[in-house]
Amino acid sequence: MLDINIFREEKGGDLEKIKDSQRKRGKDEEIVDKVVEMVKKWRDMKNKVETINYYRNRIGKMIAKKKERRRKGRKRKRERNGNERDMGIYGEKRG
């Protein structure tokens, strides 16, 4: 099995060496170009997926913050309403 990085020139891969190997074995050397193209497409798709995941995580965190603020607001409102029910006409606590 070949390491995928040998098909990437930016990672030190030598495409001519691979094509020469294909020729010596009587195999089609165009497959090397197809592999390179597929690797580029795979990297582009992986990059898009990572970008989507990044935004999905940010949105999830924003939603969580909004839910927490809403929960705290409702809690304060319940506490405030509870205190108002305990107060008498002149603001004294009922017993």
C-alpha cells in the first residue's frame, strides 16, 4: 500500500518517479494523475466539512447561551413574582 503523501508534491512526493514505476510495470500512468486529482478533491471536501463543523459548533454554542439567558430570566421572573405575592399592601412581608 502506498502512502498518500507520495502523491502530493507539496509533501515531497515525486509524481514522475511514480509514473516511471507504472511504465516499468506496464501499467497505465494516467492513474497517477487521477489519484492526484482525487486527493485534491478529498482535501477540498474535508476542508469544507471542517468549515461547516466549525460554524455548526459556533451556532450550537450561541443557542446554548441564549437558552441559558432565557432560563435565568425566567428564574428571576419567578423569584420576583413570588416575592410580590409575599408582600402585603404596604410592602410588609406576610407571615
